[in-house]
Amino acid sequence: MQALEIVDWRRRVFALYTEVRDHPDLAAAHDLWRRGRDELFAQHPASPLLDDDRDAFTGLRVLPYDPEWRFTCRIEPIDPHRMEVETGTDGTVPFDRIGRVDVPGVGGLDVWRLASYGGGVFVPVKDALSRVPGGTYGGGRYLIDTIKGADLGGSPDSLVLDFNFAYNPSCAYDPMWACPLAQVGNTVDVEIPVGERYGSAR
């Protein structure tokens, strides 16, 4: 994969999330996000889909928008902790835990910062549907990954967490990718019935 193809992919993702944040209608913004990602996955040269999967691709399994799953959460202090992710291409990538959010009806989620060049805030989530065939990805999904453009907004001490926009990491589609997965502090016992699903079940 060419480096400039990845750059273009990220430009498009940043632009897509900018449109989402600026859109006055949440359901329409979610549909824009879904259609934009379908187009990238189907047509972009940096798509994480394998060639065989791209040939059969008809769209990502994203559930309809439910406004009950959107929250603005204050980031509360927590004891610091470092997570180190081994990758095949970038060596060991460190993340520092910078706080925790309490999501009503869901539970607590750790908030991480990429502790290397570029910074960035990262919030994954692994819910109970990750253990169900046709449910969510077993390694968890991403809610926020600001270094790659996945950012729904907030303030200096809060984040917008909209589970309708939870999406699978690239390693869910191509095992060549090495992705940071949801740790214990980002694993919850409830089923989160919105966002992107995993597998071929409808």
C-alpha cells in the first residue's frame, strides 16, 4: 500500500467527520457517515478490505441511528497507566490512560492518549455482543481515535460518545493490520445494539 494512498484515506476520513460534526440532524449525519465509509471501503485503494472481500462487498453492517445512545461525558481523573501495543510495522506503540468517563447505562470507559508523535485521544469499547455470532467485533470497536480523524467533538474536559458511530478497527478486515484493542477498562457487560456489527449475519 502506498503511503500517499493512506494519507488520502485519512484526509477523507477527517473531512467526513467534519461534515458529521457540523450537520444539524444527527440521523442524517449518521447516514452520511455510513455512506461515506461504504464508498471508501468499496473504492479507495487504502481500503482495509481484502481483494476477495471487496469483490463481494455491498456495504458495512451499520445499525440504524438511535439517539438514546449519544452522550456527552466528562473525563474524570484516574490513576495513570501505560498500554503498549506491539505492531509489525511501527514497533511498540505506547498509550497512556489520561482519565475515565462514566456512560449512563453502559459503565466506565478508560480514555487513552497516544504517547508518541502526534498525540491523539483514543476510546475503544468492547460490549457483550462481542461474544455473540453476528454481533460486534471480538476485539472491540472504536468510538474515538482523533489521530485518524474519528472525533465527534466535546470540550477540554469532555467527549461526545455516540455509540451509533462505533466502528471496527482495520484488523477486523485484514489481519496484516496491528490494532490496539479494548482492554479491561474498556470492556462493558451490556449489549450495545447500535453502530457497526461484524461478520456476514444480517
